[in-house]
Amino acid sequence: MDNADFREKLFELMKDIDGVTAPDKDKIIRLTKKTQKGHDLLQTKLGNLQQSLDSLRLGLKYLIFDLEATRRENNDLRKRLDQNPPR
């Protein structure tokens, strides 16, 4: 559920609340405001998590690239050593 859908459903809920008595209505409105804050906080944390995962993926790609390059270099050096043994 994206932010626009959440807000739309929240406003629908608030419209449904119009028929409720005043004390119950105030309680429900307070709860929906807390829910909105919780949703915003969750969205922020989800964004931070996504950034962390993207950073981790990039780091892993670099490490894999570096490992493959090191293997190629090692293989090349081994071939050179086999062709020209040390004296």
C-alpha cells in the first residue's frame, strides 16, 4: 500500500466516523493520527532499509568483481611461473 492509498483509506475511515458519538469520535481520531505517524515512520524506516540493501548489493558486486580479478591474476602468474621456472 503506497502513501496515497493509505491516506485515501484514512479519509474514508474518518468519513465513516461522522456517525459516532463525540467521546468515541475523539478517541478514534486520536488513534488514526497515531496510525498516520506510525505509517510515516514505517515508510521512513523502509526507505532506510532499502538504501542499506542497495549499498550492500553494490558492495557485494564489487567484492565479487575483485575476487574474479584476483583469480585471473593468480592464474596468469601461475602460467608465467610454469613457463619460466625460478632458477
